[in-house]
Amino acid sequence: MTPTGSERAMSAFGKDVHHVYLPYDLPCAMNRFLNTVQPKLVIVMETELWPNMVAALHKRKIPLVIANARLSERSAKGYAKLGKFMRRLLSRITLIAAQNEEDGNRFLALGLKRNQLAVTGSLKFDISVTPELAARAITPPSPVGAAPQSLDRHQHP
């Protein structure tokens, strides 16, 4: 999320969301961050495959979802060169919600299991919120005294 995106989130959600930037993907920094924030679920937008973050979440049994995931043919070819490393990384992700069948198939070709994949369309272009859907939406309660959290995938302000 860019600084502009952060400002938009604050104006849209106010105190209901606490936006923070993730640290660099270094084991000590990621572990310290997760120890402080203690998320129950992490949802990452698009395709941010940070090996140390994935490993730290897996070790803590914290589910990781990649939402609105995309994977270009060029990136898939690069990731394919990583072979076993990439298969292991993907095996630790709870769910990848791909934007389309092509993206989904690229993740499968890299070793993602079919039960870890859902093709959901683009959150930017393919989703429409009907009044019925909006009425069914709920906000999970926060523990008393706990501040809601939002994890951001970028390291820079």
C-alpha cells in the first residue's frame, strides 16, 4: 500500500483499522513483528511471496491467504527455476484466490495443490456488492481492549 492508499484506508475506516507496514523479509524482523502483532489470519493482496514471512506464519500455524492473486507468464517462468523451494513455499500457503484461470494454472504448474486454489476473479473489476450481500456482511468482534489490525505487504512508507 502506498502512502496515498494508507490515507484512503484511514479516511474510509478510521479507528476501525490500524495500518502498519511490514518489515523487511528477514527472519528476525518478521518474527519480532509477528510476536508483536499476533495475527490470527494474514491476507496478502495480489502476489507477494515473501519466503521468511510464509515460513514464520507456517511455523505459528497462522493461515495465509493470497487474495486477488496474479502471476504473469514471465514471473511463473522465473519461479519455475526455483523448483523444490517454490513447491515448499506454495505448500505453506492456505489459499491462493487467483484472478483468473490462467493465473491459477500457473500456480498449479509451480506445485500448488488444487485444494489450495480458488479462481475468484479480480477484486477491482469483477466484483459487485449487491444490497443483499452488503446486508449479510458482518464485522468480527475485536477482543476487549484490542486494536483492530491491518497488515500491509509493502516495506516502505
